Amino acid sequence: MKLTISRKLLLGYLFMALLTVLASAYAVNSLQTLSGSAYNITQHHFVLLESSKKMMDVLLAQESAEKKYLILKDPALEQIFWQRNREFQDELAQVRGLDLDRKTKTAVDEMEALQNQLREFFAQEVFLVQNGRVEEAQVLSDTAGRAAIDDLAAKLRGLQKTMDRAINDEMRQFARQSRAAVHMTLTLGVFSLVLGIALALIITRNISKPLQQLHEATRLIADGRLDHKIEARRDDEIGALAKSFAYMTNRLKVLEALNLDASPLTGLPGNLAIENKIDQHLAKGETFSLCQVDLDNFKPFADKYGYAWGSEVIKAVADILQGYIQDAQLRELFLGHIGGDDFVLIGRPGEVTTVCRRLVADFSDRILGFYEAQDAQNGYFIGRNREGIVQKFPLITITAAIVTDDGSRFRNPLEMARRVAELKEAAKRMPGSNYVTEEDFEQWNKV
């Protein structure tokens, strides 16, 4: 049989077809591997990381409820602690449903044991408080309870670090696999170009371009650029990998949003977000104000009108503050909810003062709608104090304390928050609704 041109071309095309099959097989295998890696990251590592952060938030809420209970002895705080305990157990159950290695399983078992210890300690504290042995309950909280919380927090932080390292390792492996797939595919494409430029260009364009996009996307996502969009509208493995990338990016955005540990009552950022915000301002060295807003006479109100109605008052205060911020278009002003009836404002001194001044001026009229008509008319309500004695209580007022710094006085958020608390306690001794600054406090001391 003569090796005619057509036959040579046919053999050449068959050879190129073989190379194409080999290149496609390699690309498909690589894409499947990458897709599996992306699925492992999004469905295992990120889930574990998210759960550990949720459990840390729940643990902090438990600790807060415990400390407040020892001070206030409010049964509602006891119920909050048990609710947080159940939430922690639910998260542990979700984690156990994942495919865990032996080390992680051991850590989960230890965390469950510590949480059980913490629950037992709190039950003992409740018993002691109910029997008038508050000091013993406080000692138990400060020793065994504190140790259990610290150990549990350490294990949660360890789990977060482990997942962070695992994600970074997976991402690096992901990048290496992407580069290897791109390089091998391009190598086979170049070899095919010797026999047919046109077909090789088609193969290169059809395979190498989307892989290069995915490789670049891997690098950008690893650098934290989560807004990068992957253009790969295909129904094959490349399209599936692109969808996995998009899903992974969305999950990362969700995890970033979860760092703002929003209050379940008001939806406002919680303690961790507040501390991070103060840290950022202190690090920048820019002048800013930290303001703590607190309701006065709130507990007697909640005791008389009920916990649910008290929650409506807290939500109303949050709405009022957010309304002021929106009306003045103060986009840089940060509003957070510490918990209970305490709020925080962080921003430029002038903006913080403006909001506080308006809040103090408007609050007495705004709060009247939450009282019965007779109580609102009287300007007070009848309730029981902590000793169970019936007495008159003033209507709810508001106190705001403002501290300003440029990062030169306070080393950390704790010091600044402690200073704000001092001002707030001094201001709460004044009648009616008030806001105070450090300058006001210094003038009082001089007088």
C-alpha cells in the first residue's frame, strides 16, 4: 500500500487524534482531581472552620451568661446558658457527621467532655446561688469553670488553626495541580502543532485557556481576592470546576461575614467584631471615639413588662441608632451590640457625639410608647426591687459615655473599654438621659 498524501494526512490526523485523546484524558483526570480538591475544601475544611467559629461564639455567650447570672441571679440568664449549651452540642453533632481523622475525633471528644464539665459546674453554681452561697459559686466559676472555658477555647482555636493550615495546604496543592495540568496540556498542544497548526490551535484554545483562567483564579483566591469572576460557561468538567470555584468563593465570603458575630436579637455586630474594630483604629493611629450606650432602669422594666417586651425595647434602640446613622449618611460609623441593653458606637468623634446628642434629646419621647398609659402619664412605674420590695422606679433613660483616642493612650481594646465603663458608671448617677465625654468627667472631678 502506497503511503499517499491522503494516507499520510490520515495517519497524521490519527496520530494527532491520539495525542488529542491523551491530552483530553489527562485534562479530564486533572480537572476531576481539582474538582475533588475543591469539594473537599468547601464541604469539609470550611465546614469545620465555620463550626469551630460558631462554637467559639457560643462559648463566649455561655461565659457571658454565667458571669451575668452570678451577678444578677436572673433565671432568664440561666436559661440562656442552657440554650447556648444545646447550641454547642448541636454544632458538635454536626461536626461528628463529617469524615474526621483520628486527631480531630479526639479533639471533638475532648471538647464534648469539657462542655459537659462546664455544664456540671454551672449547675453547681446555680445550686449554690439559689442556696445563698454566692461566694462559693463565684470561686467555682473563677477556678474550675474558668479552667474548663480556657481549655475549651484553646482546643477550638487549635481546631481553627488546623483547618486554616489544611485549607492553605489544599490551596497550594490545588495551584500545583493546576500548573501541572496547564503545562502538560500545553506541551502536548505544542507537539500537535508540528503536525497541524490549525487543529493544535483549536485544542490549545479549547483546553489551555480555561485551565489558565482557573490557575489564575486559584492564585487570586489564595491572595484573598474573592470578587474575581471565572468565565468558563461550559457543561464539561472545566465548567464543573468553575462552578466549584464559584461555590468555594461564595463560602469564603460567608465565612468572612460570619466574623461579624451578629447579635441574634438586633442583627448588629457582636463582641468579636467590636474588639477587631477598636484594634484596627488603634493600629491606624487615627483619632476616633468609642461610645458605650446603656439603658438605665431596664431590669425593673423587664421584670414588670416581661423579657419579650424588654427585647422589643432593645430592638427599638438599635433601630433608632441605625436610623440616625442612615439619616446623616454616616457610612463609616460602626454600630455594635455588646449584648443585653448595651450598644457601642465607633467612629469619628464629631459623628459619634452628634448621634449621642440626638439620642439623648429624643429618647424620653420615644420610650413612652412601651409603657402602659398610666405609667407613662405618672412618669414612673411600680415594681419590685432585687429584695422583692415594691417601690417606684423611674422610666427608662439612656446613658452614653464617650472616650476618644488616636492610639497613643490605650494599648488594646480592653483598656479603652474599661475607661468607657468608668465614665458610664459615673454618668449613670446623673438623673435623666445623658451623654458624657472624658472632658465632662474631668470637670466634675475638679468641682
